Amino acid sequence: MSEPVKPRRAAVASFLPGPPVDRTRVEGWQRWVRTRDLFVPAPVLSMEQYLQLTPRRRRIHDLHRLATHSSLPLQSTPMSEAVDWLVNARIEDGAYSHKAGIRTGVMVNGGGAQGKTETVCAALAAFEENWLEVNEYVNPEAMAGTRDLLAPVAYVRCPVQATPVSTCQRILDFYGEDYKNMRQEDLIRTVNAAIYAHATKALVIDDITRLKLHRERDQDVLDLLLEMMSMSVTLILVGVGIPTSGLLRRGSFDPVTKEWAIPPVRDRGRSPNPDAPTQHERRFEMVDLQPFSYDTPGRIAAWVNHLAALEESLRLLHDTEGLLTSGSMPEYLFQRTNGVVGLLEKLVQRGCRVAIEGGSERLTKDLLSRCAVSPTDLPDLDADSGEQPLIPPVKPSPKKRQRSRNTVYDDAGPAAESAG
């Protein structure tokens, strides 16, 4: 007697995301480094090719296109290239130096949704891959006969209302170290040991402007971070409004030199060392990740070039060349986003969804005027730290969205598919 035929298991779509990635844990960070470029965008199809698909295959293709627009690649900009260069330079200078002592750190400043975190993480991932290759994927500092632990980069986020204890715990959480019942001195010692044991060369602390320097415990956290710099690790601090936060000193931006001017201040008596207030400035170099500008021919050209690169990632059924770059569209998009790349990405993503669902398969100013970007589209940006960007208001169009036969929600079912 023959065995019953088992039902065939449907193949999993290749564009479906895997398990959530938590970059604040060593396993999650390293998995993100390995897989960050593996997503394959939807193929480019013409309207004729699309209509030749069965209804079910059209639905799958539409979902793949939506996944593509939700996973737009990080586009390089003149501003992000400056950040990338400085972060790489500081990490490599420290990682390959044979000298003992403090490594110069970097503070990455910028507004919300301007790509600070992703720019820094991309630079760190490239460094980690290169460092591992040079060292043949072996910890050069590991003791013979012991477990070979490798974590060239550690990424953590500053705790809300941070203290030295909670900051150390966040760092130890990244490594998966146990810190139960540890006192502050023990925590600091364990952090030092973990950084050394894992051969960590760069320690990133995101959302650093959660520190409010008028609180004494926040001052203690900053002192702790300065002490960590003596562990032969390069410290990368990322935040919003760093020059006015007190992390350096209250400063002003010089539009001519493109640098922050930090005026001298008097010692307030917290430390008997008159040079203590300048330690942060001596140990960190700050770089500002600014939004695009639209006030000179060169800056306008940079904005248009960015839009042209974005066009290549879109998967609409009509030709996307010139979709974002022709006519008055560049100026319109700048007015809608203030040149903030994160807002631009969300606006285009929302517009593509509406264009696919409505069947127009085009981005126009009229369609985009019906697409509003709100703070709920940027849930990972902490409003308390000033990360939520100013979103230009737009009056929604009274037109109702129409659905067509090629919407992702239309599925004629197996019968229609077999008929197709």
C-alpha cells in the first residue's frame, strides 16, 4: 500500500525578512554585518510584462516591490561621506596604532532622520570586515588555549536618565556578560575586561544627547566614557544638538568654515584642575551630518544627483527615469522634506505604495500631496532627545484613493490563477 502523498509546502518568498536584528547585542550586530547587503530588490518589469503574470504572481511581485521600497539602500551624500571618512580615519588610527594611551574619539552630530546612525554603522561594519580579514578572523589578543572571542565593534544606545551603573550594564548586555549584584567599581572593571577579551576597537554610544549635563549623574556618565577611552578603544558618540548639549561646550556653527566654534569658559570649581573643562574638546573631534541645501547651483546639483540615485531603486511599472528629477519635482521634494534624507525616503515610500495600490504606477506632485509623513512614520526617533525632525505641513488632497485590479489586495484565487 503506497503512502499518502504529503501536501507540498509552499516556498517562502525570498524577500521576506528574517528574525528581527538587535544591533545592541553582539550576535545581532554581527548578523547584521553579514546580511546587510543580501536583500535582492524586485526585478524591473514593464506594464506589459506585469500583465502577463497570473493574478497570484502579480500579488507576490507587488509585495516584493513594497519590500523594496521599504528597504531602500543607504545613499551616499557629500555630508555622509565626510562622516564616513572621519569615523574610519579615527578607528583605523587607533586600531592599528602600537602606542599605548587614549584614542581620539568622534562625536557625530546632526538632526533627526538625517542618517547619522546608519552612516556610522555602515562605516563600522566596513571596518569590522576589513579588520577581521587582516587578522585572518582570529583574535590577535586571545590567550592560547582560551575561547577565541571577537567583537571588533560594540554598539549600544545611551540609557534614558543614564547613570554610570546603567551605562556599564548596557555595554555588558552587548557582550552578554553577567553583572548581577555588581557594584559600580566591579562593573567598570568588567567592562574593561570585556573590551579587551573581545578585541573591541570601536565602541559606539548612540543617542548620547539623552545625557543632560545639568544633572550630576550625567556628568558622572561622561566622566566614565572619558575613562573608557584609556582602554585603547575608539569612542564614537552619536547625537542631536551636541554643540549646545554641554558634551563639548556651548558653541556656534560657522557657515563659512563649516565648523563649530567652541568658546573658552571658566572652570566652575567642580575640579581643582583648571584644564578639566577642555578634556572633551581635546579627546573628541566633532563632525556634523547636515541635511541637503537648495541655495546654490552646486548644492542643488547634489540634491538632484541624490534623487537620481533614488530613482534607480524604485520599482514602478512605468519608466522611473526623470520621475524625481525633472521639471519642478526636485524643488517640490525639497520643500516637502527640508532636504532631510529620512523624510524624503518616507515620502517616496508612501507615494510608491499609493501609486501601486491606485494603479497609476507614477509619482506626481498631485499624488505626493496626498501623502503626509508624520512622527508615527519615524517611531525609532526619540522626541525627548530632539531627534524628531521638523516635518513641513502639507494639506491632504480631498480626492479619495481608488483601487484597481493590480492592487496588492486583489487576489482572484487559485481558479483565476490556473485560468491565467
